[in-house]
Amino acid sequence: MRAAFLYGYRQHEEVRRDVHLTIRALKSYAVSTSSMSPSTKKILETKTNFSSRFVPDHAELKELVKEFKKEGLKVVLTQGVYDLLHEGHALYLEMAKSHGDILIVGVDSDELTRLRKGPNRPIVPQEERVKMLIHLRHVDIVTLREARHDIGELIRLIRPDVLITSTSTEDFKKDLEKGIYDEFCGAIVTLPPQAATSTTARIRNLTIEGAEKLATEIQKLTENFINEIRKN
């Protein structure tokens, strides 16, 4: 019964994504023949176009969003650290993109990540995290969320048609429950984790493995030292 349900759910998701891709292709063609500026059109190309798709200037980002909405494109926003990018991140972003036409990802800066996650994070610096995200086919624009920005800064700026959040984002749940951002979003969709792994779990495993290797080396050195003393 459960297997049949899962099969039916997957089939439904595949059909929904196929329909979304078809609609997106039609809209992309419409955009290519529109009055949209050349730099904005580059964002929708399949090439990386890093200089066009990384938009750290929020004033510039606001104007881009206006242009997209003017063309009838549905803007989706999601935010996060995206440290040690893994399959769960990719699947989450793919699911996020299926809710609209333009996916904007707000990435926490190194300073903000340290404030939210602790002094030993991020593992991967913001420049590399931004580049990795821009190489993902489902991401259209990447911007930065700085320490001086509160968690709702980008939401109020972009006023997305759809805001995508994750059940794993603990410091955002209370605001969502209070409906603080409802007036700035057309819809708010909360997605569950898309994979069994997580960045925190991966870091924990790496730390444990490192500690075990260090303990083994210390034990060997100690045994060798004791053996040397006994010989002498």
C-alpha cells in the first residue's frame, strides 16, 4: 500500500515538473523576444554568466525583480547557508524552482553564518558557496545576506510570489507561525529535507572520524614511547 502511494506520488511530481518545464520553455521564448534588457536576458541563459547572475547589490536586485514581474515571470525566493553543498541542497533547490520561473537564492555571508551557526562555520567560504550555487541549473540569481541584514530583509525587498522555507530552519519557524511575512509574499511553502544527509551531520561525522584517527595515532605513539623506555 505504502509502495503504491509512493509510486503514485513520484509519478505526480514527475508530471508536475514536466508541465512546469514546458511552461518555462514557452515563457523563456517570450522573454527572448521581449523588451527585457540584454543583461537581464543573460540571467535566463543556460550559460553560467556569473557576473549577471551574482547580484550582491540589493538595489540592483530590486530593479531586476521588477523587470521579471513586469514580464509576467513568477519569482521564487529561498535563503540559507549552503555550506558543503550536497544532494539534499540540489533537490531542495530543484523543488523550489518548480514553484515559479525565477529562483533567487539568498546566501548567508561568512560573518552571518558564524553568528547563526557558531565560530567554526562555514567550512566553505562565501565566494565558493556562491559559485557552486550559480553552477546549479535550477538557480537563476544568487545574492548575499549580510550580518547587518535581519532574516526578513530579502523577503521585504523582493516580495516574492513564492517564499520557500525548510522545516530544518529553526530560527525562522517562530516568525512564520506569527505570519510576519505573509503580507510580503504571494505564498509561503515549507519543504521537508530532500535527503537523509545534512551539512551539520556531515561535519559531525568528519569531526568524529578525525578524532578517532587522532586517538589511534596518539595511542600508537604512546605505545612506541613506552616500548622504547622498557628497552632502555
